[in-house]
Amino acid sequence: MAPIRLMRGFLTVGSWTLVSRVVGFARDVMMAAYLGAGPVAEAFLIAFSLPNMFRRFFAEGAFNMAFVPIFSKKLESGEDARGFAQDAFAGLSSVLVAFTLIGTLAMPGLVWLMASGFVGDARFDMAVLFGRISFSYILFISLVALLSGVLNAFGRFTEASFVPVLMNLMFIAAMWIAARAGWDMGLTLAWTVPLTGIAQLAFTWFAARRLGYSLRPGWPRMTPDLKRLLIIAGPAVLAGGVVQINLLVGRQVASFTEGAVAWLSYADRLYQLPLGVVGIAIGTVLLPALSRQLRAGDAEAGRESFSRGAEFALFLTVPAAVALVVIAEPLISVLYGRGAWTAGDTDATALALAAYGLGLPAFVLQKVLQPLFYAREDTRRPFFYAVVSMIVNAGFAVGMMPIMGFMAAALATSVSGWVMVAQLWFGARTMGAAARPDARFWRRLWRILAASAAMGAALWFLNGALAGMLAERHARFGALALMCGGGIAVYFGLGALIGAFRPGDLGRMLRRR
């Protein structure tokens, strides 16, 4: 097996994820213009969050964390990786078919668990209807996640990374057609969800087939490897459940304020842009790379991979977090402010975005630290850490709700994210030097922080200087571009000057890795 090119993998996944987030943002801008933060938007967002929540529970957040290390090590050692993948595919598809049927029938209860504040108004019935239409998406996208794990283990990151782009393009096309044909926008969005799942599954299945992995549904065989997979996945599934409880708490808190579910969702989409580009790229590439390096007994290569992953994460996410906090209001106003969107929606969503921005580095660092555990098939400790974070999240959100309203949900997410990072960081100390950043990481960390602080000051100044342009409808996009361009110039210019990075680093890493 050829080695995975770590930095090239980061850039490939990050680039495609950036395209996906930009297209996804365009999707949300269209939705905000057509529906604003009204009841149809809130009902659809709750319905769409249900299959996505369980998809993270079953696939990306749990099953794949156990599947990818075992599969990657089988590839490295020349064992029967194809047979193991087929058994896992058959087992996962069997469970998902049953779960999809149960979830569709139990939709009123699921909506109540997500948003009990909807009970008694039209949002509840709409969310139940939209949820029943869209819930089968969990079946398709979870199998897509497993097939993507196969592709990633081979270093084939492009195909798997294109899948979210395909989904967002289909949503945009559906809304465009619905607006011109006079279709009900809520029902159009709901029916588009399972159609995107079918398209995504077909795309990844044919990509895996070209590698010789024509995986098919079937009755699962309880082989020793599958039993081992289930044992390792068990704590990860429980940890995934803990994470989803955090989401449930946030949705519940928000559902008691009209419009808050939409405000949090739109803010979430914007902060997910840097989180997805960096966090998903690192998590996708780092786990199979570390798994194979551990299998080969190369601890030094593992430390290099971990250190460069952490450095890459903070280099991009610390300045992004500063920007989300400092210029949250102009970002929301310029990007969402049209159609049914109101000034009140802008103010509330900007507050939520700033709260999420405070936790952005923590969310990405989790993607760097978790592979240290999962690559060693240690899923127990991350589960216990997640339980502690869940308690912190729920206590903060519920306890602070009477004081700050829906904002408690957003801020609780960031607080619990940093608690999770602290636990993962100190827990990894038992893994020795291979799990500790190298000297280069520490030399550059303070420089990244200094350059980010200077960028924040520049953005604050530009926000005030360009206030007049930002208030003008036809000049606001230019003003936002000037503001962001100025901040970027300060960060990269000062960063290069003080050694936060070296201009030749990227080329050297690509050639070496």
C-alpha cells in the first residue's frame, strides 16, 4: 500500500469541503430569503436535523471511528480487508433499515424530544410531516459514510469529499424549480432530502466499486472481526449518543423562543464553514494515517502527523474564530439580509455566531486529538470524556436559560467543547511522546495567536471605518470584501514576518508527505 500523503490529503478534503460549505451557504441564503426564520423554516430545520443527528450517531461519529482503524490496518497487513468491509456493510444496512422504519413511525415523539416548544402550534405538525418524508436519509447517508471510509483508507479523498457538494447542489436546484413552478417550498425541501441520499449513495458506491469493493446489503455474518468491531464501536456509539444529547438540549432551549431554532441553525452554518474545511479535513485524513503508522510501528511518523495536524488546525481556525467574534454582525447582515429576513433576525443570529466562534478552535482540536485514541482502538475514554462534556453542556444551557434565553444553548456548546478538549489533551499524556506536539508546534503557536490578535484589531477598526458602506444595500458586499481582505492581509503578512508559518512550508510538506 502506498502511504497516505498527509498534507495533500488535508488540502484535498479541505478544498472540497470549502466548496461544499460555500454551496451549502448559498443553499441557506436561498432558504433564508424564501422562508426567513418563520415556522416553515423552523419545522424543516428540526425535521432535517433528525436524520443528520442519528447519522452522526451511527456512522460518522461512532461506527466509522471503529471501522476505519481496523480496515486501514487490514490493508496495511494484507489481510482480508474486502471481506471485512462487506460484513460491516451488511451489518450496518440491516440495522439501518429497521431503525428507519421505527423512526418514521415514532416521528411525533422524536419531534417532541427535539423541540417540545413546538407543541400546540403549526410548527409541530409540519415538523412531523417533513420528518416522516426525510427520515430515510439516515439509511443512505450512513452507508455513504462507510463507503467513504473505504475510499479514504486508500487515500481517495476527492470522491468522498464531493458527496456534500452534490447534496447542496440538488437543494439549490430544487428550491429554484419550486420557486418558479409554485410548489410548496417546505414540502419541496423535505422530499429533496431522501433524493439527495439516493444520489450520494449511488455516487460513492460506484467509486468504491472501481477499487474492487462492490459492497451489497445482506444478512450480516457475526465473524470474529465484526464482533471486534462492535466491541470497539460500542463506547463510540455511546459517546455519539452523548453528543446528540447536547444537540437535543440546545434545540429544546431554542424551541421556546420563536425564531431561535432558525437563528441557531443559520449561525451554525456559518461557523461550520471553517470548522468543516479544517476539522473534517484533519479528521478524515489523520485517522487512517495514524492507524497505518501505528500498525507499522512508526511512532515518530505518528508524532509528525499529529503535530502537523494540530499546527494546520490552529493556523487556520484561530484567526477564523477571531473574525466570527469581531465582525459577526456585518457578516450576518450582508450574507443573510434579504427577502423575508429582518433586522431582529440579524441581531439574534450574530450573537449566536459570536458564541459559536468562541468554541471554534476547540471543535477543531477535538478532530486532531480524537484520532490519537481511535487509532489505538481506544473508544472508552472518549466516551467518558463526552459524558462529562454533556453534563457541562446541559447544566450551562438549562441553568443560564432564564438569564440569557436562547443564547445559553450556543454558549453552552462552546464551553463544553473546551471542556472536551482539556480532557482529551490530558488523557493523551499517557500515550507518551508520540501523542505530544513537537517543538516546532510550540514555537509557532504563540506567533499564530499574536498574528490573530493583530488581525482582530484590524477588523474592529475596519468595521467602524466602513460602517457607512455596510449600511448601503449596493455597497455592503464590497465593504465586507474590503474588511475581510484587510484582515487576511494583516494575518498572513504579520504571520510570515514573525514566523507563524514559512512561505515554503506547504510545498515542502507536499513533496515530503
